Amino acid sequence: MSGQFEASVEIDRPIEQVFAYLADGRNDPEFSPRVQQITRTPEGPTALGTVFRSTVKDAGMKTAREFRVVGFDPPHLMRWTEQSRNLVTAEGGYDLVALPGGRTRVRIFNTLTGHGFGKLLVGLAVAAARKDAPDFGRRIKAAAEASLT
């Protein structure tokens, strides 16, 4: 069983800057409170094949996550898929569109899939993610605009 959530937001910064900020997954803790820590391998700019390893806290439980960048077309598209084996895993991405006035529209989406016992939990995870999606978009906007001054 799986389900998707998404959020769209307009950021008052140029597309190239927004893409660079979002492509560096080490910025995720600035807008995703569930991300406790995150690293990127290899060092250097994010590219196809880059791996991000993180510790996240969901529903009071910490889990290790590993995501691989599987689609990368700067400054418009980034896709990732989870490599770790957790009860609920994610794959998703960012789509960016340049808007007039040096603004950028960002769409983030994730498809959550349950594995084993996680098949019973994925519905709750998707419902929570959908409920938070508008706030998640606002957090991305605030963090990107604050970082890209």
C-alpha cells in the first residue's frame, strides 16, 4: 500500500538559487523538524547518484534513512528514492518553475510505501504528511528566503 502527498509554494528568489538550496539536502533540517541530522556522499555538489544519509524522528521513534538522487536536471527537477529498509519508505522530488520577477514555484512530492507491518502504518503516515503539506511548503519558503538573502 502507498500514498502520495505534495505541496507547492512560491519563493521570492531566482530559480537557480532555490534549486541549489534544495538540492543540498543538508539544508533539510532548516524546514523539516523531523530531520535530526543529515550527511551527503560524496562531498561536493549534489549530482545524479549522490546519497544523503539522515536520522529522522517520527512519532517519537528515530530511524536511519538513506536516499539516492535518481533524477537531476538543474534548475528544474530533482528526484530521489529511499535505499534504506524501513517500515515506510519514500520516493519523490522537486519540480521548479521560474516565475516573473525572479520568483520560483516549487512543487515537492513524496510517495510513501509500506513494507511488512508498515503496510498497516502507511495510511497514517500519508494522512499526517498530507495534513502537514501546506505548512511544510511554508517552512520551505521561509527557510529558502532566509538563507538566500
